[in-house]
Amino acid sequence: MIAIAGSKGGCGKTTVTVGLARAFARAGDPTVAVDADRQLPNLHAVANVDRTPTLATVEADAVGAAVQPLSGTTGAGVIAAPDTTDRIDLETALDRLGNEDVRILLDCPSGCGPDVTDPLAVADAVVVVTTDTDRARRGARTTIELARRLEVPVAGAVVTKHGGETETIGSELGIPVLGTIPEHDAPLSADATERAFDHVVDRLRRESFPDRARAATDSNRLSTGICALDGALGGGFRPGSVVALTADPASQSEHLLAALTGTRGTLYLTAARSRRSVERTLESTREGAVTPTVRRVGGDARFEDATELIDKLPEGANLVIDSMNAFERGDRERYLEFLSGLVDRVTETDGLAVCHCLEGGSTPTNRSVTTHLADVVVSLRTYSAGVGTGIEHTLSIPKVRTERAAVETVALELDTDRDYEREREPSSARRR
């Protein structure tokens, strides 16, 4: 069972999945391509088959009932992704497929959250798909890191829309390049692209990928929307986690908060900025399709107002408090009661809370209370990479209560080219 993966959308994973299925069949290996992306499924469209039956049929019936033949090829088939409303045990369905005497190719979703870790975790190897762009290669490295954390062998990379030299790409990714797929208007039927897919299959057939014991994964992990962070945590945070995000006011950490609001319903409490200012910032930086609820909580009633809103958090929602500094200053007992109630509510709802803790200047009196009660502490650091080379961002995770003691530092890509309004802490609170 081979996973076809890549965290960057639009790199050609689905086309590669279908092209490899056809090529394996031409080589005499019966193959089934399976759409493992239930949020944005398109394998059926690329393969030109019906939307049903789906992978849900595999769980409830015989495997053969779910397979549709790939036209123009003998020995290759397709299984469409389950509908978003289907209740399906993905691991059970994929395990059934793994027992069949055919090759299975899993067309994985983009990104690196739980939707990706589930199919990756049951695969015997992964093929990473990328284009030859800086952003795509960064996404490929994230996929490689996630696969290695799940202990899935990385067979190599397939570079799409490319027909040139690959030594540099392979060196940068640290894995072999299995082949390149030239850009073509008909990538699944042109002679040049068929030869390219045949070459990749020839490389893969010479490799031996022993059946792996299925890796234990938590399919309920909550994605942060930041691939580097999700990859470091095996797909995201555990439900019910409270995270302290520490960052310098000038670090552009609002990009991380914006990414989080795009993953699921979010209550965004702003203690320092106006509601409209936060909404403008989110509109200019976020890419998700979910609109957060932004509320201003400030002044003497900030604890009571915030608690009232937090008590209404729905199941599985995000909570962002930006920033915690306004709460951390003041009476310790009052703050401890507030934070303990927050922890209890996030645990009850299996949600995810991110407390934005700005650093620099004097440390708030109760910062140690925040980092002690938080399940995870994530530290964002921003560095100048040198004259003419721009800014670099790194994340370190010094505390993960339920897992390893710490996670190594990971590089972080932030799209900081956009213009946005940002109100920072007073100058006296900034790092000198």
C-alpha cells in the first residue's frame, strides 16, 4: 500500500495517483487507486468515474463492490472517497484493502493534519509529489518529516510539471527523485507522460516495502493550520489541549492565530485590540473558509466577560485569547480561578485553546501560572537571516504534557508579504 502525498495543494497528487495506477497495470500489477480525501475529493473526476460507490462500501461490503474500472486500462480500478456525511472507520476500510492481492495507491489530502496522518499511518511507503517551486519543496519537506515521525518509509519524490535536472531537488529534499512528469495538456494519455509514469513504476517495482505493523495514531488530533507545527506533533494537538503560544510582539505571530481560525469554528477574544482591528487582520492573513467569532473583552470586567463567553463554547471549537498579558497582570487567585475554568471548559468540549502570551519588557506576574497549567508551550522566534535574505521564523515546543518532554525546533513559513493592520503592546512592553 503506497500513499501518494504532498502538503501543497495543486502539486498534482491525484493525477500522479491515476497515472501510477495505469502504469502499474501496464506492468502487470493489478492496482486500485483510492481517494482518501473526504473533504475535497476529486479522484473520481480525474479518473472519469462515478462519484459512487465509495470507500464506505468497503467497510460494509466486499471490496470488489466499491471498485470502478479505469477506462482504457486493464487491471486498474478506482475507489471514490466517502461522503463527508458517511460514518466510516477509515482504518478498518483500509485494512480490508490491505488484505487484497492488489496494489493499493492512496490519494492523500493536502496539508498535514489528521486527515493526512490517517492514510499515511497505514501505508507501507509514501511517494511525495511536488513541483519545482520554493513553496512546493517546503511543503514536500513537511510531508517527509510527517512520514518519518509516523515511521513510514519514504520511497522518493515525483516532480510534476518538470522535465529537467533533478539532482538539486533530490539533494534539497534528502530523498531520491523517482522521476519527473512533464507538463502536458493531457497528462494521463500523452505518450511522453505515460513513459514518465512507466519509469517511476519501474523504480518502485524494484523496491521492497515490507508490510508494516499499523502505526498507532489518534485520528482525532486537531490541526493547527500550520503544517510545520502539525508535522512536529504527528498531525496536530490532542482534543482538550490548552496551548501557551509565547512570542515577541514583532514576531508576526498573528499569522499563526489566523491560520488556526481557518481550521474549525473559533471564538477569538481580544483583550488589547479593537474587534474591528482583529477582524481586518484576520481578513488579510487567513486562508481558511471558517469565519471566526471575534469579541472584545477588556477593562475591570474582562474576567467575567471572557468566562461568560468561554462557558458557551460548542463541542470541538477553537478558543484564541489575544493576548493573555492583560489577564496575567493582577490578582493571582482571580487569574488562577479564570484559567482553571478555561482549562475545564476546553477539556469538556474536546476543543483547542491557544493563549497568546507576548514577551518583552517586564514579564506579567502570572505568566508562570499560564505555562504551568497549559498542556503545551509553543515558542515562536523570529530572526534576521542576514542582509538581503529576509526574516526567518522557528517554532520550538519545550513542553508537551501528554507526550515527549520536548519537540525539536522546526522551521516555519509565514506569508508576511501581505499588508495588515497590527496594534502591538506599548513600547515599554517590547523587547529591548
